Amino acid sequence: MTDTANEIALISDSLELYAERHGDMAPRVYERFFELNLEAAALMEYLDEYMRGRMFASMVELFLSDEHLDPGGYLDWELENHIKAYSATTAMYESLFQSMRDVLDRDLGTDWRPEWREAWANRLDRVMERVKQF
């Protein structure tokens, strides 16, 4: 198994355990995101639960597949759309991604395995590298 495939498998395992133990993590992630980034909270205050859920699902896809990270791929479209149309910033993306890791770490507690932490850190670094290139 390649390093990337192994990371994706570890991330998937962590998300599955979270879902089994705590259900939908999106509300907790957005709560933490808005704590970390008040500007994002103001920008997104009018989004309904459905739209936040769609955005969360798209974000999870970024961590479970490399296909969206290629130049001209979904992430580039996402950045183009949100930065130009909605005044999103790279700092908002960084806060959003950090909020996922924070929620997993906090809510899984002692079940949050070191290899999961490392896999998430590697994937977040890779995604943020692409975001910062935009």
C-alpha cells in the first residue's frame, strides 16, 4: 500500500470510529471553526444546515482522495469560486481544516491514535500546500 493510500485508509478509519461513537461531526466542526475564525463565522452566518453539510462532505472528499488536488481539479475550482465570489481566505481554509483535527482529537480522546494524528497532519499539510499556491 502506498503512503498516500495508507494515510487515506487511516483517515477513513478515524472518521468511521467518530461516526460510530458520536454521529455527525459537521456541527461540532463548524462550531470549532467559528471559534477559530470569527471572520468566517460572519461570512457563513446565513448558510443553512443543508449547505454546511454539502460543504463538509466536499471537505471530507479532499482528505479521502487525491483526484481533487490535481491542478485544475475540484480544489482549484473551489478556491477560485469561494475566494473570488465570497471573499474566503486561505486562513479560513486552514482554520476549517484545523477544526476537523481538533474535534477528532477532543471527542475521540484516548481512542485518537498517533498514526491517525500523523495521517491527518500529512494530508492537511498537502491540502494546505495546494491552497497556499492558489
